[in-house]
Amino acid sequence: MEKISVIIPLYNEAENIVELYRRLKDVLQKDFSIFDYEIIFIDDGSSDAAADMLLDLHYRDTKVKVLQFSRNFGHHLAITAGLDYTNGDYVVMMDGDLQDQPEEIKKLYHKLKEGYDVVYGERVHKKFSLMRRVLSECFNFLIRRFIEDPIVINSTIFRIMTKQVVENIRLLREHNRYIVGIIGWVGFKHVAEPVEHGKRYKGESKYNFSRQIDLALNAIFSFSNYPLKFITRLGLFFVIISFGLGGVIIFKKLIYNTPIIGWSSLIVSVLVIGGLQITILGVIGEYLGRNYMENKNRPLYIVRNYWHD
Ligand code: UDP
Ligand code: MG
């Protein structure tokens, strides 16, 4: 019997668990009745009642497995752990706030059976704020521009993958993980399928503005060295400009004996160059820091409890 695994990262989502489980269970029993299945919840260091509720579900339903982290490691590491612990022939990953609708899994699966390895949900009616949607469009533009490898990056988590893809994802153990980038990197045949995007059932988004920016920077810096190339080009550009400008000044002085005027031009150029240098150092520092973190070779996450079977 083929097996379908659903992995769901949760961070302080206690108020969504009952509804999520009810809808998901319904779908699995109805649409996937000929399959064996498992639901793996990853409790990413929640401080609410999530752990107790999940444990309760596990005791009532052996298909529910619960992986509890020793602290909060973050959304993408929680998904990584889920992928490490599944053994399904098909693996679905989705968020735990019901924005990804369990009822859409069937669609993803049918698309997969048309001969693909990864089917990701393309949200048709995004239920995010305007600001969030604008930011996400900017990010998508940048990431497409920066990443040179022919890899498919779509920022939605909601997707279904074959076992073979999951086995290959497990081989990539980098710390700074942008999980959908990693899934794109391993290759195979990807395709999008339109899905409804729901409103968060209860609670608030765990991604505030600064976490969103962090995620976007992480995606860019861990998948591209375009920023390094860009600063080299920028440096060259300024060298050319400064030669040109210097030439003009010397020319004026020698030929026309024009005195060099301008405190303003001086201070502007000092500030511009100063600012640029700091930014450039920052970009180099970013790569250096990442290298340092990777070299420590720490485990990606630490499991406190694993309730299964
Ligand atoms: N999440 C997590 N660890 C975190 C932050 C979030 O496991 O540190 C989970 C969260 O519980 C949810 C999913 O990741 O199931 C997506 O988070 P959220 O809905 O807050 O993000 P948004 O939909 O606003 O992007
Ligand atoms: Mg959400």
C-alpha cells in the first residue's frame, strides 16, 4: 500500500490544531482512502498548549506523529526535520494555520500523477496584506534575477513531492536554509497548480516584518553570489568615474588655471564613497559569517521528544 505523509511545522498554533487535524483527517480518509498515511507535526519549541494537544492526538490516533524540538529553530528547520523523519511515498508539506487548505491536497496529487516530481501550490487569491504582497513581489523579482542556476524557486511551502525528491533533499545539510530554494536546487520536474489560499484560522502571523526581511536576505545570500559580483562591478564603475572626474579637474587646472572650488562636492563624494565602502564590507561580512556558521557543523535542530507508533 502506498503511503502519503503530511508534515506540518507548528509554532504556538494551539488554537489551530483541532480544526486543522479535523479537516486534514477528513481529506485523508475520504480522498486518499486507498493509501496508508501519517501526519507528522513538528512542534517548533511552542510555549503554548500545543505539545499537550499534539500528544493527546497521538494517543488517540496512531497515524499522528509528533516531533518536538528542544527550542524554537524556525519554520524552515522544522520542515527539514519533518522531511528527515517521513517515509511516505508522497510527501506533502503545509503550514499549520489553515492558510494552506487540506482540501487542495487532492489537486496537487492528481497533478503529480500526470508525471511530475514536485507540485507546488500557486496561490490564486492571496490572503496577505497589500504591504506583504508588494514585498513578496519585490523579493520574487530579486531572487529570479540573482539566481543563475536553472532552478525553480517558488516561495510557497504548500506542495507535494515524491519520495525520491525527499531523499535527495535530505542530502543537503546546509544551516542557512531556504527550504524551497533547496527543493528547487535538487531539480526534478516541478510544476505549479493553482490553489485557494485561505485566511489564517486563528492567531497572528509568526513572520513579522524583520523576520520576513531576514528570510528574503537569507534566500538571496544562500543561493547566489550575485551581490559579490555586483559590488565588484560597482567598484569598477566608481573607479572609472573617478578617473574621468580627476582628468577633468587636472585639465581645467592646467589649461585654464581654474581653482578647484567646492566644499559641497568634496563632502558629498566623501559620504558617498564612505557609505559604499561600509555596504560593501557588509556584503563581504555576510558571506564570511555564513561560512563561519557552516564550518561549525552543528546539528541543524535538536529533538526533545519523538512520539510515534
Ligand atoms: N512556524 C514555525 N516556526 C517559526 C515560525 C513559524 O514552525 O519559528 C510555522 C507556523 O506555526 C506556521 C508556519 O510556520 O505553521 C507558517 O507561519 P505563519 O503562518 O506565521 O507565516 P505566514 O503565513 O504569515 O507567512
Ligand atoms: Mg500563515
